Amino acid sequence: MKEIYRDLNLTTVRYYKSLLEDEGIPVILRNEYTTASGITSIPIPEFYPNISVLNDDDFQKAWEILNQAQIKANNSDVDIICPHCGEPNPGNFEICYLCNKPLPEQSA
């Protein structure tokens, strides 16, 4: 078992956990309740919610999935212009919200 991600924001940790599980990678969420207990009001990263990959062999694939998710999140403030209808969309969208057609992928 290897830890792959930790953050004070439990919502972000849960989101990344679901991304990995959707790809068939078994993970475990630890320190889930420390944010509610107030213990993380003191910034000690060891107590932050975190996810660990259960099978060491899955670690590289999980790392790539999380890396791509973070690239998409970082590109979310760069608009993508839909080639079909010309409408600007947030950079992390994969489908145009106006015409529902696929958007081109952005490079990192």
C-alpha cells in the first residue's frame, strides 16, 4: 500500500478517490474524519485526509490518472472555443455546454 495523495480539502481527496475507483484501482481513504474533528485546524499534513493505492502495482497508473486530472483542473481557467458552434467553454470541459459536441483536448 502506497500513499498517493493528501490534502486538507476532503472534497478534493474524495474526488480523486472516485477517479481512481472508476478506473478499477482499489484505494483506501484515511484520516477522513480529522477535518470534522478540528484537529486539522493546526496545519499538520500527517493528519490531512489522504488516499493510498492498495496494490503497489497500480501506483504508476494511479499517478498518471491524478496527474491528468490536475492538468485539467489547472487548465479550467483557459477557455476552449468550440469548433462546432464557436462558443467559449471552460478549459476542463470535454463537451460543449451549448451544442453538446466534443471539444478538442488542450495541451498542458
